[in-house]
Amino acid sequence: MTEHLNIVVEHEADETRRDLILKNLRNFNDSQSHWHQAIRKEGAQPLDVFALDDDGNILGGLIGETYWGWLAIDYLWVVDVHRSNGLGSLLVLEAETVAIEKRDCQWSKVSTFSFQAPSFYENLGYDIAGQLDNYPPGETMFWLKKTLPTPSNA
Amino acid sequence: VASWIERIGEESPFRQEIDKNLATFNDANSPWHRTVRASGGEAYDVYLVDENNQLIAGLYGEVYWDGLEIDRLWVNEAYRHTGLGTQMLNKALKFGRSRKVSHAHLTTFSFQAPEFYLKHGFKVVGEMVDMPPGHSKFWLRKELNE
């Protein structure tokens, strides 16, 4: 079947062919998972929480989105002077509350490196769902998951 | 004194500032992040095309840090289960070994190809159950220096 086929190997990203592979893979995913189909059509919903000082400067922020019943925390950052004083926890808990009460989310997820904040998330009730050791060398990347409580005033 | 801003259903212009600050933190704490941001990884692409240059199968990924990341793998439906996926995967792993990286890693959903990768020596290092609901998202890893 493959005798007239040509294998092409490239060491520079072939953007045209990459796009085609991605398109084909998405079609496959959409045919197998109605969740993928839905998110591709409707998109994920952004959920951002920022803490500002009186002058409007950012003291911390959480950038996330919700889809498939999940809150995905993409980025979390707090200015040096406010680290370890609870601001980060407030940002996460606020995002979780919105995800539970306004987006019907059941779970939350985040990835973090060993030099970032794995224990911070564990203290907030997140469990390790996976880890990639030596990524980067000497460090570990963690995937964390939390099953969110059901709405308090349901 | 701080005030909260919530943006729901709309991306905030503050996102860029958070992205930048986090990148700065990562670069300060991980020389590897600094390096890959400055010089990028090395792309690896392999495609199979027919006589008319139509795409039959493809795999692409990237080598950076100490690993080969496989981003996408796809085979035309008419050619599935003919060994093309295995051939492409082996070529990619060979490339990874030629770059002396210690491992390969990738993600796959339960409705995609976890069994295929397990058969080729990958091990599950993470599973997000109900991602999406009723399915799982897996993280798989294979050591290349064994």
C-alpha cells in the first residue's frame, strides 16, 4: 500500500503541512468527542481576576478560562512584596467561586513547575494528577486537579 | 489597599502584563526557561505524501531542554493500522536520540491513541480524569537512553 509513497523529513517547522495535520486531527477529535466539537464552536470562556492598588497598578492576577465543567488556571502571578501574604490564595479562591457559581464547574486544574508553586496549590486542596521529572532538567512539572465543592447557595 | 477586577467572558488587557511578569519570574528562576525563550527549540517534522503531494500522514514536534515533545500525530483514515504511525514515531524517537535527549513526552486523550503509545514503551505519568467529562487526558513519557 505504501510503495509509491514518499517520506519527507524536515528539521524546520513546515507551517503549511503542520496546519493541515492540525486541521485533520481536529476533525478526528470532533468526530470522537462532542466536547471538542462544542468548545471549537463556542470557545472557552475567559475568567480573569486581578488585584489592583489605588493607582490601578497590578498587584496580582489570575488568568484562566472555563470549559467542559473545568476551571483552567493558565497563569497566576503576584508582585514580590505581596507574596506569601494570602493574595495568591484569594485570587484562586475567587476564581473557583465564580467557576462554581456562575459557570457550573466541577473541577479545576493547573500546571506548575517545582520552582513555582506546587505546595501552594496543594494547600488549596489540589492533588497531583501527574508529573514530568527533569522537565526542565533538575526541575519537575506538575499537573494538579481539584474537585470543586458544590455551590453553597444552590 | 487593593481593589478587585473580575472579567468574565472577555479577555482583559491586563493579561499581557501578567504573562510578561510570569515570564520574567520563570526566567529568573530557571535558566532553561531563559534559554528556550531566547533561542527556541528545534522543530522536527515528518510527513508522508503520495505522488500528487497529498498528505497521507504526519507527525511534528520539537526538541528542547532534555526532551523530545511530540505535538501532533495524524494518519489518513484509509491508511490507519498499516504501521505508518509506528514508522513516524520511530523516526521521531531516532531523531530525539540523535540529539541526545533523555526522554520523549506527549499528551493524548482516551479516545485517541494511549494504547498505541503504551505499546511503544511510553508510560503514563499523569491522568486527568473527566478531561473532558467521561474521558481522560493522559501524559505519556518514554526514556530514550535505556
